[in-house]
Amino acid sequence: MTVIAATAIAVSVFAAFQVASELLDRELQDTAENQLRAGSRVLAINAERAGLAQVQLPPYPGSGRLVRVILPDGSTRTPVGQPALPPVSEHAGRVAQGESADLMESKDSDEDGYRIYTLRAGDGAVQVARVADDSPINRFGLGMLLIGLFCVAGGTVVGRTVARTGLAPMDRLTAAAVRVANTQDLDAGIPDEGGGEIRRLIQAINDMLAALRDSRRAQRLLAEDAAHELKTPLTSLRLNIELLVRLDRRGTLETALSAESRTRLLNDLGAQVAELSTLAAELTDLARGDVSDENTEPIDLADVVVAAAAQAHSRAPHIEVALDVTSVWVSGRPAALQRAVLNLINNAGKWSPADQPVQVRLRAEGASAVLEVDDAGPGIDAADVPRVFDRFYRADSARALPGSGLGLSIVQRVVHGHGGRAAVARSARGGALLRVDLPTAAPTAPVEERRAPGP
């Protein structure tokens, strides 16, 4: 910035010098020519009165203008002691012969340059000349050079001061960023200072640090919650395995445990392993966040709901699902949406009595696809409603039931990732009503054509 400021000032001074020099040179030339014309008219009047050969020419005073009289025969007269002028030019001779009235010309000698004005007088002409003096231009140029150097030096100092002052927040911002990178301390915010773009940059970096803090906190909570949730099934699994190993080492496995007890113990082991597998899969799905290899595409949400209901029934045949769905198109990831619907059905199936099916309804309301899943269970306490979608949260009444407390959290993440919202209320049957709203999309083909069987 300092170099740019100094260069800009230097270019400006140079341009101003060129323009001013040209204007000054023209002004000096106009003044000199006017003086030459005035002096020529006075000399021409005297020459016409006294005659070109007799007109009095005072001795040259040593400086000032130069004069010369051109006689009809082409000879010339000059004052005594005057320096010699360049020879009469052809054009000046034509003025003396009466072919033109006057002539302004520039002539160079061996040492000096002259500005000569020729004016017709009587049968000849008179000439008044002035030595071309570049000293005013030179003095002006020297002055402009000194002024330019002063301006460049001053501009460099001012530009550097302004640049360092203006970029001081950037230096502090860089130091703060380096400190955060070296210490990994995301709690150290950057002071909001400066203005304009710098302030917006600092605010953006502070927002980024806040997002990183939230992300780190969420990762820590996820790790702590996962460790806590894994502790119970792992402890139970370890105790059961240690019991089997101890009895096997003593050779009393078959005598200490009846066939019924062994079967129950093995079933418990299988259930605990299945619970761990489910928990690991849900943790992986939750930790992945919105990262997915699935592409977003227009899909009929009714197909997703039907597939999720069939999958829930195949995993838990005791869960009965009553479907009431209509075709509603959304833009989304099929597998993620099916996982969310499956979690909703599994959650409702844990609470719904054996003789009461889980009701799943899908319809369009304006620009939204509305999915409702309700059960005939005891419902959700008002105190638990705000935390239903929190990770690992399980109400006191659900402690004895299988599950990790991640299913509804995954549902909320998937729904939010598709631009929708999830909510919980009490159903007309007294149980819980979980509702999902998703924005609709235009179908890729008519419903009848899409559902028609293939050839």
C-alpha cells in the first residue's frame, strides 16, 4: 500500500508537471510574440517615416531584444555592438519583397535559438528578435521536481502510517488466528474492532469459532453419552460371559445351570449383542451427521413409508402397523427417510399394546407432506416433551424398555436435513403422536404410470 501510494503521488506530480510546463511554455511564447509584434510595429513606423536606410538604430545595450532592417536590395542594417542574427530566411525575404505582410519564425544559430518576427515596412522589412530563454521553464521544472520529491516522501510516510494503522486489526487478527491454531483454544474470541470489511471478517471468524466450539462440545457430549450408554450392556454382557467361563472351567456348566437357564442366559447374551450392534449403528449414523453418499432425488414418500412398515414388521412381527397413506412427493434421500420412518414406527411399537396397532398416516397439507405416527400407549409426560428428541434421553418410564435413546434424535436430524420439522403431541387414543412435516416436490411422473406394473 505504501508503494502504491508513493507511485500514485509520483505519477500525479509528473502528470501535473507536464501539463503545467506545457501551459507555462505556451504562455511565455505568447507573451514574447506579443512583445516582438509590438516592437516591430514601432520600428516599422519609424522606418517608414525616416526611410529604411536612414532610420536610427540605437546601439545595442548588451541585453534585450535584437533588431534588424532588411533593405530593398536584400542587404541588412543592425545596431552597433549587437550580436549577429541568423541569416535572413527565404520566407523573411518574401516579406521584404511584399509577398506577405509578416512572419513569425524560430531560428537556431551555433549557440542560441531565436524567435524572430518579420514585418513589412516601406520597400523592405524590419525584424525584431529575442533569444529563446528556457530558464523560466527550467526553474519551474526544478521547483516542481523538489515539490514532487517532497510529495512522494510525504506520501510515502503518510501512506505507510495509514496502511499500518488500517491494517493493525488485520495483524491482531492474524496473531489471534495463529494463537488459536497453536493452542487449540476455541474459547479465545477475537476483539471486534475496526470497521467495514475488517469488522465483518472478524465477526465471521468469531462465528466460525463459536460453531467449532459447539461442534467440539457436541462431539464431547456424544462420546460421554456413548460411553455411558455402552457401559450397561457391556457390563451385563461381561458378567454373563464371566459366569459361563467360570462354570466351564470348573466343569459344572451343565450341572450348575439347567437347560432352561442356559437357554435364557444365551438369549440374554444374544439380546445384549443385538443391543450393542443397534447402538453402534445408531451412533455411527448420528456421528455422520448430514454426510451421506446418497443423492437427493424426487421420491414418493408413500413408498418410503410402506417399505419402512414392512421392515419394522419383519424385524418385530408382534408390531402391527395400520397404514393410511396417500401419494405425496418430496425431494430427499430415500434410505435416510426410510430409517427415520422406521425409528418412528419402532418407537411407537414399544409403547403400543399388543391388541392396538401403530397407526401411520401420510397426507398432503398445502406445500407440506405430513406424516403422523401414533400409538395407544401411556403417552409422553409434559416434563419429557422438550427433551424427546435429545440424544440418549430416555424418560423414567422407558428405562426398562430396550433402546438407546437415539432413535428420535436421528429422526429429528434427518427431518431437519430435508428442510422439515418434527414435533410430538398426544394422540386421540391417549398415546404419543409424532408428526413430521416435509416440503413437497413435483413428481417425476404421474402416479398411475409410476405404480403401474411392468411388462
